[in-house]
Amino acid sequence: MSLDRPPLEVRVEHTGEKRFSAKGAHLELEFDTTQTSPKELFLAGMLGCSAYDMVMIPASKGYEIKNLSLSVKAHPSAEIPHRFERLELLYQLDSTAPKEEILSWVEATLESYCTTINTLRGGCEVSYSVLCNKEMILSQRKLF
């Protein structure tokens, strides 16, 4: 276990009926599980992690992306606890960067940088597609 980085700490409190609050060093979130499931929150966090990379990686290389959108289709198992068996990610963006460069950004977030996606490694099948300038440049590549 690495001691190089401090642990992240988040606290969730029950605030009544099916409502909860989550607090962390830089987080304050209220949620009602009749409206938003914890699974959706997990998936939103995962996509947010990768979306951050998809903004920062191109910027560090002098490229700009526009209209970035990430989505996921999550397929839960039939058995309790209904863990995710398969995720299908879709990266949509506009950019003047070469196709190979765009694919390298997606691969970097998926293989190296996105903690939440890589936490699923070994426990869930993940595939991804990339749509750039309204053209499918990669379809359903299996990550793991």
C-alpha cells in the first residue's frame, strides 16, 4: 500500500426517509435515492473523472476540444447485488486534432489516469467508442 498520497475521505449521512448528504474535502452533495440511485452517482463520478482527463490531456498538448460529452450504458447482473457486468462508454467530441491523437487521449484516460474506471478492472467488462466531429472513429473496442 502506497503512503505517497493521503487517503480521500467522504462521509455520507442519512438526512431522512431516502435522502442523504455526502461531504468531502471539496464535496457537498444532497441526494434523494427515490430520484437518483447510488449507481447513477457512481457512474456520473466515473464519467466526470474521465471527462476531466479529456479536457486536460489535449490542453497539455496544445489542442482544444469542443462539445465534449461522455455517456455510459451500464448492464447490471440479474443477481443481488446487481453489480455491473458490462459498461459501454461513448466519447463524443469535436476537434481538429488527428484521429490518432484523439484516440491516444481516450486510451490515456482509460488505461492510465481515470481512477474510477481502473478500479473496475478485473471485475467488469468495459468497451468504448469514440465519435469525433459526428464521425465514428472507433466502435466498441474492448478495454478489459
